Amino acid sequence: MIQIYHNNRCTKSRQALQELENSGKNFKVIYYLETPPDQAQLKDLIKKLDIRPFELIRKTEKIFIENYKGKTLTDTEWVDAMVEHPILIERPIVVKGDKAVIARPTERIKEILD
């Protein structure tokens, strides 16, 4: 089952959702700000994305700028920060099986759909 970690306030996330709807494939929408991933789920996502936790951080968010910018944290500390402040999680994330992509640009979804 395809999943999209979605924030309806985000244009890119809405575009990715539209792309999934247009694909005709079944998918599940996870509103990650309402039901944030826990530490284990986030670590699993990061593994599927094949990135370091810091690469999943939205560096333009106010909370990042005010609390984390310029700091050197461990991978675990970055995961903890995203669990505490899910707004820091880059979006949208599209997952299928053991693979995931950050759908920026939206065309990256094709990597999952094929």
C-alpha cells in the first residue's frame, strides 16, 4: 500500500496528493501533524528514504531557526526533535514497501509508482 505523509497547508504536498489521485493507485493519507510518527516510525522512514535524519529537517521552519539552526546534534537528537516538533519533517513523503521519496519535486513520485 502506498502512503503519503501529507500536510494539507503545503502546496507541494497537495500537488503530490493530486499526483497520487491521478495515478489511480490505492493509497493511504497520513496527516502527520495530527498523528505524528513516533521515534521508531520516523527511524523506519529515514531508513526507507536512505538519508540521514538531518536531511529530513525543514530548515526554513521558524522552530528550526529559533531552536536548532547552527547546532550540531546526533542523529538520535534530530529524530527526537522531529518527534517533538513534527512540523520540522520535510514533506511530502511517499512510501511504497521498503522505499520512500521526499516528493520534491513532485515528479519524484514516479520513482515509487513504477
